[in-house]
Amino acid sequence: MISPAQFEKEIELIIKNAIREDVGDGDHSSLACIPASATGKAKLLVKDTGILAGVAFAQKVFEYVDSDLKMEIFIADGEPIKKGDIAFTVEGSSQSILKAERLVLNAMQRMSAIATKTSEFVQKLEGTKTRILDTRKTTPGIRALEKWAVKIGGGENHRFALYDMIMLKDNHIDFAGGITKAINKTKKYLEENNLDLKIIVEARNLGEIQEILKSEGIYRILIDNFSFEDTRKAVELIGDRCLTESSGGITLETTRTYAECGVDFISSGALTHSVYNLDLSLKAV
């Protein structure tokens, strides 16, 4: 997984690029009709129900745009929200508030939707040992925000990108000439390049699981697109030799049944690629 310092760098890049994209050479709407000396106050108004996410990100955005802006926070990240709640207020330069407004809202609406969806999965898994993971099925350019939202919602992050964990999936295995060849080549590559990365290997059937288990040093087996019955058999085969992860079209309705098969993790792209933004507004007070 990436380090906290790397994660912070990703967040900084997102803010910098988003402001560049949105503001360009100036917020001419505000510059045209609001004096530079004008000050004001705005509130983050909740118009939906769910889990709030993105307050800490909003702090970073306001700080980036204008370090003199002051926030008063009433609802923290990860707390439930309902229509009519006020999450925070921000006070200072009116031009600065308006410059930051769209980035704050776009991010918080999406992050809150992801946190809400993740929380629903977490609730379904209560009482089992299974933990919910995100995937790399994220919006290009804002992966750090979406994975942050998963954590806020009570889930866990899978690998961040291609560089922080080895995952040998079906195409890697086929291109490499088979499971054992792919694993052996990977181990050699890691040794030659002095890399300490965990190895996950995908299995498409019980026979592939048996072949994976012949190799040592596998961190986790990805039990992909298995039926409930075969998932239970796979977990029995693997035992405590490595961790297990179910994936492949698992929904909120089926996640509990997969968890009851005994897997350690369930990964779902739906946490980040199939959500509807929560309705939030930033309104002048």
C-alpha cells in the first residue's frame, strides 16, 4: 500500500489540478461583480441522507485557495447525515469561497455517496470475519479521493495502483504461459529488482486454486466469479495457507452469502463506479 506521505501528495495534486481546470486565469464571474475586499459566510447544507465524507478534504481545498478562510465544523467525516443538516460553515473572502465552492461540492457529493455505499456493505457483513475492499475501478485522476471515501465508510483499501502490490490476473497468467510460470517469473522479478511486494493470484476454478497452492509465498488468492458452493470449497482447500478474497459481480444482496462462505475479503468495484452523488449545497448565510 502507498505511504501516508504518498497519499498526501496525491491529494495535493488533485487539488492543484482541479483548481487549474476550474479557475484557469480567473473566476471572472466573481471578479466582475464582487469587490476583492468583500467578505462573507457560507454553510454546507445537506439535502440528502447518508454518510458524510470530504470535510477534511474541504479543509485542504479552502486552505489551498485562501489560508485566511475559516471553517467551523458541525458534522465530521463518517457521521450520518439527513436533509436539513448543516455540516460546516466557512467564512472569509467572498471571492475565495466562490472559487473553492465547486471543487468542494463535487468532491464531497461523490465522496459521501461512496462512503454511504461502503457503509451499506459493512452493515451487511456485520457478524462475519469478512471485510469489504475497493478496487482500481475508480474515476481517473481522483482515485485518492474515492479510496479515502471508502475508508470513511468503514471499508478497506485494496492496492492503490499497479506499483504497490502484485496481482496476477487471468490475462497475466495466460500471457505468461500458466499459473506456475507466472508466479515463478514474478518471484524472480521481485528478487532481481529488490522489491518487497505482496503477491495476489486470481483463480478461475478449483483446479487453478490447487495449482496456486503448490507455490509458496502467496499472500492472497482471488476467488473470482465462483458460485457460493465452489467458494466454500475453495475456502476449505486454502485453509490457513493464505488469505482469501471473493470478487466478480458481488452485489449488496449477495455479499452476505459470500461472506458466510468464510472468505477474508470481498472486493467490489461497485463501491466506486456505481454510485449516485449525494445532494449537498454551499449556500451564503
